[in-house]
Amino acid sequence: MQLQNVKIGFLGTGRMATALATGFTRELLTACQILGADPVAASREQFLRVVGDAAVVGETADPTLSNADIIFLAVKPQVMKSALAALDSLTLSSKLVVSIAAGLTISTLESGLPSGTRLIRVMPNTPCLIGRGACGVSRGSCATDDDEKTVNELLKTVGLVENVPEKLLDAVTGLSGSGPAYVFQIIEALSDGGVQVGLPRDMATRLAAQTVAGAAEMVLQTGEHPAALKDAVTSPGGTTIAAIHEMEKAGVRAALMNAVAASTKRSQELG
């Protein structure tokens, strides 16, 4: 699918829809190619403020999304059934449908869509807003290679894309979908530690955030195992090993592993 003239519609204009639309228009599309439908006026207004006034938004899928070539289902899993019903009046045979709802399986979504609907399921995360997201992608039974290629091309404008079997999407949700919240909490805790030892709050937060960002970029750019990078800065009898010892005593590693597992389990329950 050629993206120069394609129209992208969002059913739901909340935070994740806004993040994706912003990313798409940063590199690949223009705001006038973006459509959005949401019954909540405040959500529509925020979407327009961020994406641009040239985007077209309305209260209902019909007629707002009738001209969309690709429709992103960007509503909460709990209201997906009514959201799919809102698409009944649209001709979906010529459209590609992309779900970003956590937990809802391809079979569940396909059962609520007309037979033959081309569907892709995606698990993105909020750093898509700044082009540093992580997205897992799985293809529905009727989607084509070209459909998957198109979605990958769109999502690469907002970050890393991994194509995975659907059985792994709940794990993607547990790790990268919910993961930014874990990292925000880590940054907050590091900042608190900096304040405890005398740093001003704003400085402590900047140093904590930059440290996390820099360390993450080293993993991505070097391709080295995180343990090897950790060992490289852990001198015998030094400050870092003293700190790591305290983290191990507090169970930080286990807590993060358990967080991923708990989020994965909840994603499975939502499905």
C-alpha cells in the first residue's frame, strides 16, 4: 500500500492513538491524512492540539472514518465490543483494521468483524509519542504480506518493531507495553535517592533520566549483554558493587521479573 495518499483512522483518540498519530505525521504522513472518532470531546480536542488542526475528528465512526484506508482500534478492551458495533455501517472489505487493545486476541476481534476483514494486532507503548516506542505485531488470518509490511512501515516511524507469533503478544504487553511505567518508577526512585544524598530535585531527576536513557542506548547500540555492560562498570570493592549488593538484597531483579509476569497474566485475562 502506497502511504503518500493513504488515510489513517483512529477509533478512539486517547493517549496511545495520539502517540501513534503524532509519530506517523512526524516522518511519513501529513495531519490531513489523519482521521479520528471519539465520543469524548476533551479527547478529540487534545488529539487535534497534538496532531494538528488539519486532522479530521468527529464523534462517531460513521461518517468520520468512512474514508479511512486503515482503521486503528484504539479503545480499551472493555469497550471493544461496542466499538466494533460502531463499525458495522462502514464497508470494511476495502480497509485494513489494526487493533492496539491489550489482551484481545485476533480470534476474538475477528469474531466481532465481518468475515474476511484484514486484521493486524499490535502492542505499542507510549514512547511512540517521541519516536522511541517498542511495538509487537501479529497478523490476522486474512491479512496479507503487504498489510503487514504497511503496518511495519508505519510503526517504524515511532520506534522498534518486532513481528511475533500472537501467543507472544501478551508477553510483549507485560514487558514493553507496560514497561514504561516500570522505568518511570525506577527514575523516580533514583531521583529520590539523589535527593536523599543532597542533590536538588530537578538535577536529580535529570541525572536519573539521562542515566537510564544512556544505559538503554548502550545496550541497543553495542549489542552486548546487559550483564557484560554491568560488569564493565563494576570494579572490585568499588561503589557500584556496593550498590548492586543492596539492590540484590532488596529483590529489585525479582520484583521487575514479577512485574512483567503479572502484566502478562493480566493481559491474558483481558483476552
